[in-house]
Amino acid sequence: MYIQIAVVAIAVILIAGENLEAVADSQSSTEDGINSIVTTKPTLQIEGEYAKYGDYIGLTPVDSQSVEFSQRIVKDIQIRFVNNKDQLLDDKGQPIKGRTQKEFIIGLLKLKPGEVFRQDLLEADLQRLRRLESFNEVNVYRQEDAKSVNLIYEIKERNFPSLILGGGSNEDVGLFGRVGYKDENISGLNDKLDTTVQISGKDVQFNGQFTSRYRPEEPNRLGYTIRAFRNRNISGTFNEDIRLSNGDKVREGRFGGSVGVLRSFDEWDAAISLNYTRISLRDRDYKVVQVDSLGNPLSVSGTGIDDLFTVLFSVSRDQRDRRENPTQGSILTLSTEQAIPIGLGNISSNRLQGDYIQYLPVSWIGNGRPTDNPEMLAINLQIGTTIGDFPPADAFNIGGLDSVRGYGYGKVASGRSYGLASVEYRFPIYYSIGGVLFTDFASDFGSSETVLGEPGVLRDKPGSGFGYGLGLRVKSSFGLIRGDLGISDRGELRFEVTTGQRF
């Protein structure tokens, strides 16, 4: 029986007077669903840019499969912001000012002033706004008469920017300190900056990425992303079952960067990027090593270092009702990554991957009321393969907290190909506390023998395995805290704590 408990102590200090509810990876506290479209009384008056608050009738259920056609014209679209107390006005009686530019929000909408009103377009626009990481909650109110419709979007923004301070200890570098900065709404245009620096007595690691998203209102302008990183960890491919000749575990270091461009086509998001990664295998003192204790190669180049120059193309279709903690919908991602034979190892390969997630709302034990942990079935299917030569450290490592729970990281397989299926039944327990019953299954389809040096075969990794168990989900100021107790088909027991949903 193996029990692993990961504990991270995090202190959050927010910039510009923000409160503790704003953290970089916090889950949305919204209780909105697909049916949060509200009709106001016809007597609601419009004064300037803002409508008077109040006199809302309440939630009007909406059938998302229906399409409402009429000759009513969208007369006006208004954007209003609310604070964390759901107030439209500040202490001075002035309208709450949001960081997001209103022109940017309206540019994302398909249903615009002057167009014939359609319920299906309104639903699609509402979901599109809810998927923005900078928004915590989005609702729309509808004021209408026989000829026209006014749409009033009410938005609660997430509190950005945020500064994250933390620390911990791991078996590679020992004690470390970490500082991070995150902003999802730079210049009010939803541009994103996410940076983290980790300092220990052995190393300095960092990860920084800036993303300027594609904007539908500027079709001739491409979005772009820039990233740089340096990290190290205990290798998941070359685990401790076979160590180095000096008895050390194999460390895996990576550094590099990427630049890419982004474009959207209808409901599809596409990205193409040029990437560079240097993978090095090292001992405890971080000296480069070439072979393990049995003399098996650790790299394609034979030097202990491999260079990967790749061109990555990916497309995704996001139909979730919201980005954080969705209640229904799906997301599909497909990618192909071609390695160019440049640098150490002269590597030429193509990596293909597919990832599909489906969220199915159910009401087996609940009463259908909104909650931080909605009742649902969540299904995740993944598949991938690599054609050509590739570094053994870049094999598909199966097993671990984000793969087959109940196994340690990479303990199921290190293969050329893989398939993974996970099912979770998520249910509310008490207010911000939810529970999960889960099962995971994965296989390398017998491909471990085709990896250079056969690291998975020599370490007696089974090649396939499944796990099952239960977990808790707690909505907190630090985001969604996840604790999973997994049991493997080999009888191993692991309890691990992290943040965010498994998928």
C-alpha cells in the first residue's frame, strides 16, 4: 500500500486592492446555468447607457435546442458590470466600472443591433461570454415589445491581476519557494500573462507565457502567443526501478520556448506554433548522463541531450456552457506536431493526439438547484501516437493523478501510443463541497517495445491498467481543491491532493 500526500502551502496577495476571492487558478463561483436568461417587465426604463436595476421577473427556463424566430429587431445592447456583492452601483452611486472594454464584448457577439432577434444566437453568445476566463458570471436580461428587443448583459468579472506566493518540498530539489503573477484581462481585451518563478537551493525554474487572443471584430488581425520555460523533475519514463550507475534517480530537465499564431473559424479555434525544447537526462547533482545502470540509452543522440524543433498545429471546438467548472457541453481538441531534424538527435517524427470531454447533467440525487459542484457525468477520451524516432523521455507516460489514478506517475506504461478513458460521477454534498466517484483505464496498445531502450518493458510496467476510487472537491478562495483516493487493479492505494478538476 502506497500513500502519497502532496501538500502545498499557498499565500495569496492580490494587487490593486483586490480581495482573497481572486486567485490565478480559482474556479468560477457562478451559479448560472444554460437557462439564466431573464425577461424584464415592459415598464423598465432606459436612462442613458444604463438600465434601472430591479423589477426582474426571475429565471425563465430556456430550451437550448429550440430556435425562436420573429420579426422583432435587436434595438440596443447594453453592457453592465456588477461587483462581488452583485451591486450595479458603487458607494458613490456611480455605475460599476469593469476592466473589460465594452466594444470588445460586443465584438464577440453574433446577435448585434439591427439584426432580427433569434433565441439560438442569444444562447450561443451567452455561452461564448461565459467561456472567457476573465468573467466570473454572465447573465442577460431581455426587454421587448412587439417590434424590438433590448438586450442587457450583466457581467461579474474575476479579480485580476493576482500575485501568488507559495512554497513546498519535493524529492528532487527539496525545499523551494514560488512566486507567480497572472492577469487574464490585460488592457481590457482579455489578453493573458501568466508567469511563475520557482527558487530552491539547487535550481531556478520558470514558466512565462503571454497570449493575445484572436478577436472576431478584427478579422484581419491574428492572435499570437509567446512562451519560455525551464523546469526539472524526477523522470516519469526512467523511474526508480532502474536507476543510474551511481544509484541516483534519473532527473529530466527541459528548457525552451515557442511562438504561435491563433485564429478562429466559426466555432473552431486553430493554432500553429514553432517550438523548441532541449531535453536533458541528469543525476542528482544535475550532471548529464548517457545511460542507466544497465547501459540502456537515455537519449536519441546518445549524449544524454536531445533537441526537439517542432511545428504544432491544433484545432479545438469548445461547446461547454462555461470554462470554469462547466455543467454541460463538450470540448474536442485535435493536434499534430511535426519534428524537424535539427540539433542533437536529428529527430524527425510526427506526434498525433486527440482529446474529447463530454459533460452530461444528471439529477439522480440532487434537486436540480444551482451549486458549486453540479451533479453530472463527465467523460474523457484520449488517444495518441508518435510516428518516427523520438526521445524516450518524450514517450506517453501513463499513470498518475491526471491519468490512471491509483498508480504513480508513469507506472502503467511508457509507450509510443496510448488510449485513455475516464468516467466521473460528480455530485454535491454540502454547499461548496462535492464528491466524485471515478474510474480510469489506459493502455499503450503494446507499443512500449518500440520505444528506444524499452524503458517501460525493462521496468516491468504492465502496459495497461485501470484504477477507481472516490474524491472530494472543495470550492475555496484558492480555487477548487481536489483530493482523490485511487485504488489500482494491482491493489495499490494512493491519496493525492491538488487543485482543479481532473478534466
